[in-house]
Amino acid sequence: MTSTRMSRRAFAGATLLGTAALAVTAALPARRANASSALLPPLDPIALRAAIDDLEHPPSTAAQLRVGGTTGHWCGTSGVADIKTQRPVTARDKVRIGSITKVFVATVVLQLVAESRVDLDAPVRRVLPGLLPARFAAVTVAHLLNHTSGLPDHVGIPEPDSAEEVFRHRFDHWTPQEWVATAAHGPLKFAPGTRQEYRGINYVLAALIIDKVTGRPYGEAVTARILRPLSLAGTVVAGNDPRIHGRHVHGYLRMADGSLRDITTYDQSSCRGEGDMISTTNDLDRTLAALFSGELLPPELLQLMFTLPPHDVRMLDGSPARYSTGLQQATVNGVTLWGKTGETYGYKNAAFSTRDQRRRFVLAYHPTTARNGEESQMIARVADLLTRSPSAEVSAP
């Protein structure tokens, strides 16, 4: 059997997570429509069960799905949390949430804006002096949060092209300053605010801003401002701890010889602030509900999370911008969803809701391959089931 093929810079949380964030929009047939007029189908427990029981597409060891909102609730699990013990996965098991971390970071930054402690229009160099070169003077806090900064690609980082190489680098450790330095070479890729490119480095910097403004690590601010107030007991910012504590689902990668090797424990320092949190499907559902209901932000700042850049700001491939401040937009079968995807080795997630919370869903599953173009199949079929009205006409992509 050939070895698992990783994408270029797949080791880097910025690239790995950024690629996954395109999955919901790219993988699903969709047509633009007014979300308020789109019909939602009734929940089909049998179809939802089948969607997560299919652990062959993509090859996965487990899946959890939690559906919420005013139109109905459903919760199901499939597979095993640990292939050695064969312990079935439960709805309470923790997982690595990858880039969904950005929702928490953006929320805290906006809370600091509400307190007049952060200015969205402030140059990042002024907030974090000495970290970025002078030629990046036009990059503002707002540009970081909606991925319009134009920061260069990383230089001088590991680029594993097999599962075996991933394991060789699993305990590489980076300080945030070292990681930022790898993306501070050369000129900006575009003038800030004129294009959009999903980049994890933007949120590494956003977390450093929280550090600077609050005087404590960003994880402590997330805990004090979001986790404790919402009683999210299963959610943690792991910091320098490479392990997951308590009941959790293990992640695995398939090696060249066909065996599965446990990748649960590994250093997350390159993902600090952009993909290093741990949570549960219940906690993520509670977070979406509280955020969208206005429990965490005043209305004018919450609106930024549902506002895309101007129409003339496009992704680098020319497609429309799809990222707001902390969230991403995906329109599936005429239903507009807001939320976030997340991915680390052995873990893949999606947490989305309609703006009016008629329908929310949180999906966590565990592909054993990485970046072969098939990992988003489960997100695709779940999102389709939750949005496709029996009478709806779905146009080709």
C-alpha cells in the first residue's frame, strides 16, 4: 500500500486547517438563495444514522453528530474511541477541534473591542511592536480576523509528505514568535483588505494580541470570558500540553504498511490560537447557540461575524470571499449556514448554524488519511441531509 499523501506544508496548522475550511462550500452542490425563505427538511433519523455509520467514506474510526435548533434535535455516534480497547465513542468524548478554535479567539478579540481595549483599525505592528517588519505596516487587526492581511507564505517549516514524516515531526515545538517569523519573509502577497486568503497565521497573531492586551495567555482569557460563563466543562485550551485528558476519541493515521498509528498526542504549538483547542460536540453546540443569540457580544460587533468583505474582495482563485470575522459562510441547497470547519491529524469537525438558529449541527469524525481530497465526504452528506428540502431544486455546482 502506498503511503498517506499529505498536502504541501500539511504539518503546518495554518495550511492544514485552512484547506479544510474550504470543504463545506467546495464539496457540496449549492445554489444561492435567501436563507430566510429556504425550507428546511424534517430530521430523518434513519438517514442521519446511515450518514455517520458510513465510516468507509472517508475511511474513519469514529463519528459524532449533534443536531440542534428550533426545528428539531438529534444526536448519534458511531465507531470506536480507541481501536485497542474497542471502546465505543460516546457523545461526551473530547476531540481536537482544529480551526474552530478561531471562533473563540475572534469572539474574545471582539469583546476587547467592545471594552475599547482593542481597535480593529489599529496596525498590528502598533499592538505587537517588533514582531512584524515595517513593510507590513498596513496590516490591521481587522485584516487578521477576516483573512485579508496578505501575509506571506511560511518559509523554513517542515513539509511532511507521508504519515511517517508526520510522526517524525510530531513533537517539534515552536514559540509563537518563531512561528510568526516563518511568515514574515518577503513582501505581502496583496495589499491588505483587497483579497482574501484563509491563513492560520492571522489567528496566531490575534491570540498574541489577546496575550498583550490582557496580560495573560490567550487561553486564560478564553476560559474566563467564554468557557466558565457558558459552563463548557469539556472544552480546554491545551497550551503546551500535547495530550488530551479525560474521556476522548483517539486520532489515527494509516501508515505505508497499512497499519493505523495513534496520532492523538502531539505538539500543537504551531497551531496556537488558530487550531489548538479541545472540546465536545455538546460544548460546541452550546457555543454556537450562545454566540448567535447575542450572549457573548453586543449586536454591532456580533454583526461583523455575519458580514463578508465587500463584493470586490475575492479569494485568490477568484471565487467570492467566504470568511467573515471569525466565521465562514456556506450556502447548501439554498440554505445559508455560518460556522467553522476544523482539522488536525486524525480529527475533522464542522460546526454550523443558520443565522436564525432554526438548524444547527456539530459533526466530529476521525479520518485516517489526510489531504487526499475525500476527507470532507461526511460533512457533505450530513449538510445535504440537513438542508435539502424534498421539493427543492438543486442546481449543479
